[in-house]
Amino acid sequence: MSFCPNCPTQTVVDPPEKVYENYYHPQIVQVIHPVEIIRQHHCVPVPQHCYEYTVKDVMCHVSGIKKRKRRK
């Protein structure tokens, strides 16, 4: 004969465990980026070619040309 005692059922409750659910909602944050524009001006040499002309008259003696005889 097996003996089976009549044991009452017990309930044991552990401390609660926390489970987090994260929900995210957009929040507009304006970030201002200041920009400073600096205009730099530089002188750059650009050649402009100018020409000056001189005129010179030179007398040339051509050899080998026979002189004409003058008619009287």
C-alpha cells in the first residue's frame, strides 16, 4: 500500500519583474549653423600688349643697274 498524503496546493508569488517598452516621438529641435561668407578680392596682373611703331626712311643704292644715257 502506498501512502499519498493529501498536501494542499500552495501559491508562491515572485517579486514583479519590470519589462520596459520604449516608444519614441519626434521632437523638432532647430540647430542653427551660422555661415560667414568672406569675399576676398585679389589683383591679378593681366598683360595688355601695346606696340609703338617708328618709321625710318633709308636710301638704298642698288648696284648693277645701268644708268640711262641722257638725250641731248
